[in-house]
Amino acid sequence: MNPAPIDAHEPWMRGLHADTGYLLYRLGLRSGQLFNASLQESGLRLRHYAVLRFLATGEGAPQRELSARLGYDPSAIVGLVDDLEKAGFVERRPSPEDRRRRIVVLTDDGRGFLRDTDEAGLRVTSELLEPLDADECEALHGLLLRVAEAGLGG
């Protein structure tokens, strides 16, 4: 279900438009909806993409680290990794340091899916930021990054 477009001329919206947090929330919802729609055919969602994106930055990670770094409940991570493993995008392997522990590793198929998904993500971002020119998009990204790094611990 798509939310109604934001109309600054509606009296009830004036107060909400004065609230930056609400605007960020609303745009975040819209971004997630568009991104999830682009993933719909694969059966995966934005949360799966976040796991894949994190795994692409290293040589794998234990599920506990995925949970801590992404801010997801540990039980949610188990389900996400299960889904990604069924799709062939990740594998659970014994840790080189402790063979009793398992690490989650991105597969070649997962890297390919991530490349395709990254393109869809760029399209979603372009659609959301269409009213802005390139300099404004860059400035917005820089400001959001600064806020995220301060508020989310990097």
C-alpha cells in the first residue's frame, strides 16, 4: 500500500512538515517500500539486503556480530540468514579461529545478486531524490551521513 503523497497545502500537514523527524520517517518508509518492491520477485526484503551488504565488506561474520552491527534482534538474524542460505546467497562455515563457531559468508551468487540489487537501489534513490539537483543530493547525503554516524555510532 502506497502512502498518500505529501501535500504541504493540506492544513493537517503543515504541522507535520515542521517536524524534520516525521519527514525523515515518512521518506524512510517510502524508500523501504520502493526498495522492497524492487526485491519482490526474489522473495527477499530490505533487511536481507542489509545483511548481504554488510557481508560484502569483509570475509564473513558470526550471526552475533551481524545482529550487533545491523541493530537487528538475534532471533531475526537467524531467520534472515536462513532465508539467504536457502537462496544460495550465503553459507555458514566453521570459523578459522574456533571450529565450534560458525561464520556467515557471502557466496558468488550472493555477490551477483547484490550487484543487481545495488542497481535497483540506485533507481529507488534517484526516484526519491528526483526534485533535487546533483549538488543538493550530495549535500543531503553528507548531512544524513553525519547525523547517522553521530546517532547510530558509525
